[in-house]
Amino acid sequence: MRKRHVIFILLCLSAFTLSAQTLEEAKELFKSGQYQQAKPVFQKYVKSAPGNPNYNFWYGACCYETGEKDVAEKYLVNGANKKIQEAFRYLGQLYSEQYRYEEAEENYNIYILMLTKNKIPTEKYENILKQISLGAQMVKGVEKVAVIDSVVIDKNSFLSAYKISEESGNLYPFNNFFKTEGNNEGMVYQTELGNKLYYGDNGKNSHLNIYTKTKLINQWSEATQLPKNINSGEDTNYPFVMSDGITLYYASKGEGSMGGYDIFVTRYNSETDTYLKPENVGMPFNSPFNDYMYVIDEYNNLGWFASDRYQPKDKVCIYIFIPNESKQIYDYDSMENNKLISLARISSLKESWNGKNAEVKAAKERLEAARSHTPKSTEKIEFEFVINDQITYTKLEDFTSPKAVELVKSWQQTLSDFNAQTKKLEKQRDTFNGANQETKKALTPGILDLEKRVEQIAQEVKTLEISIRNEENNFLRK
């Protein structure tokens, strides 16, 4: 009998959790974050008393929290009109997500004023205001990017949607690569030759930071944390390095983000052994939501990034786009605001093509080929390397000097960089030859810089070849 009594009580509690029946029950569910269960009761009450500001707020907040954000606005506005404090916070969030930055700023300012009067700390919301201001600036510089496809996928397996070429390296979840367990959300990027890693890992302050390791013969070096201008004290993760070996893309929640993870780019300065000041890549890649894992596959001329904008909690959208040779932005002053916001949000893929139908068709064919491509099995990279008049090596295992082996790995990476940058330079020159005077003027600085970089890499290749030859010959003489 006692057992049945316990079961009856549990069933009653379960029924209470699943659906509220009274206003008081709904309010308790609301406080505990069970918005879906509380919403029907608030909807009933707001229908019976449309002018009640509290009913309007509770129902509007439940709609917002359960994804009915277009429905939520009307009821939250009704609550705000009667000075319901939290209605202003919700409206600020809603307008920010809709890129209505002036209205978002107005509502957060009112909310902060109310908090101040009640002697409640406001630092968190003042920081949100900074993010809103940054978003308002970025929407004035939306990049022209042709987004050719998008795929919604489970967040915990999102890397499976990245079909990048072997020439662009490899991506792994931290636990998979390092064969560890736990909740580490770090992502690992391994270069094409497999001799360098960039990865996110939990730091001493419990935030994710980006580290790097280099392979020395058959062992990885100790981890080196990237500088503070990259690891800014907030979560920093999702690294990817271009084939030039110096351009690093990553995502961070730190300074310069307009909400959640934003994608940043920086470049390594070999002369000073430092990274340049990171730059936010802007819209449409970034949004008030989490945007990350930006990858450029130079071999297939395709770009990838992930975003949870307007997605359910456990889903993420992978966008595939055509990388630009140089950044071009929409004319903010001559374009309708709604259309610009639509482009910034990537509301429509076709809208982003901007007359590039032929380029999009070719890119879609490359994407289809990439998706159907079977990755190569691990192979030894073959080459012809003249050691002296009598000896020519054709694979890494031929070298007997340990130091020469490491130099060969650097030579292979540098040679790969040289080939990739030479190909990139040829494409930029072709674009330049077919461009108008204004575009030529915009392309010239980038081409000149790339020419210098190609010359520099070519000299590095020659220097490494001499060093390898000397090291191996000296070792053979011993």
C-alpha cells in the first residue's frame, strides 16, 4: 500500500512538471526555466485579460524562450509599456538578434537605468551594449559573399559536414585526437604534413585557449600557448591555418566579439615572432550568435563556417561559400536596410549570389566532388632530392641524419606553401587583368604583397635544400 502511495505522489509531481494548471504553478515553472510547460497557462490568462502587463510579459517571455520570437515581441512591448523591468531586457535581446540595433540599445539603456535605481550591478549589460554598438558598426560593412549551400547538423558532430581536401589539413575534436575523455570542447587543426597542431584546450582559468605543438621526429613538443592578443581571457577555440603557414583563423568570445563566439583572423610575423592584432572578419560570417570553425580550402576554392544563428539548441548550420580574393562590401548608404540585414543574416542563399550564377554553379560542382571524394590513405610523400652526384633520395625514410629529417619536413611544408601561394598569385593576376581600373587599384596592394611573399618562400625553399644537403652529406661522412 505504501509503495502505491509513493507512486501516486510521483505521478502527481510528474503531471505538475509536464503542465501547469494554475497561475501560481505557471509562475513557479517560469522561475525554474520550464517555459514550454508554463506557456499555455499564461496564454490563457493573457487572452482573458489582454491589458494585464504581467500576463503579457510572462507569455511573451515564454514565447521568446521557446523559439516563437516573432510572436513574443507584441507581448513584451505590452509589458514594457507598463514598465515591467525584465520586458526591456528581453526586447533588447530580441532586437539585437534581429539586427535592430538602435531599438536594442534603447531597451538596454532603460533596463540598465532601472537596475541602477534598484542598486543592482550593471556591468554585464553595459558589456552587452558594447556588443550591440559593434554589431551596429558591422552591419555597415557587410561583405559580398556568395554562400552556395548550408547544412543543418547535430552540434556534437558538426565536423562531419566539413569535406575539405587533404591539402588543407585535418580537423578533429580534442578528445578524438588526443584519445582523452571528459567534456573538453576543444578542436584540433593538424597541418597537411601532420607535423604541426593548433588546438583549443581548457586553460588554468577554466577558459579555452589555443595552443600549438610541433612534431619532432616521432614525438610532439611541449604545448605552447598562443599570445594574449589571441587568448584574451575568454573562450578561444576552433583554429585553422592557411597554407601560407602564417594566416590564422579562430573563434573567440573575448574582446571584439558581438555576442558568443565570433570569427577572427590574425597573421604571424616571423621577424618579430608575434601575431598581428586580430581582426573580426565581420558580417555575414559573424552574428549575435555563436559563429566558428572558419576554414578555407584553397585546393577546392571553397570556404566553410559554422553558426547556431536561429537554430535549435542542439543544432548548428554549416555554411559553404566562395572565398573572395579581396574583401568587397555592400554600399550601406544606397541599399535598403531590410535587404542589407537579410544579407547579413544569410536569410537567402540565392540573394547572396549577386549575379555570380556561373561561379556558383562551378563551386557547387566542386562541392559535390568534394563530398563524394574518398580521402587518400596515409601515403609516403615521394620526391626526388639530390644529395650528391651519386645519391638521390625519393622518400623521407632514405635520410639518415635526424636533423636532416626534420629539415625535410620543413622543406615539404614550405614547398607546399610556395605552390599554394604561387597558384593564388596566378589567380589574382588573372582577376586583375580582367578588372576595371577601380578594382585594379584595390587589388594592386594585395598582389604586390603576395609577390613579395612568394619570393620570400622561394628563397626559404632554396635555403632549406642547401641545409638538408649539407646535413645529410656531413652525416654520411661520419
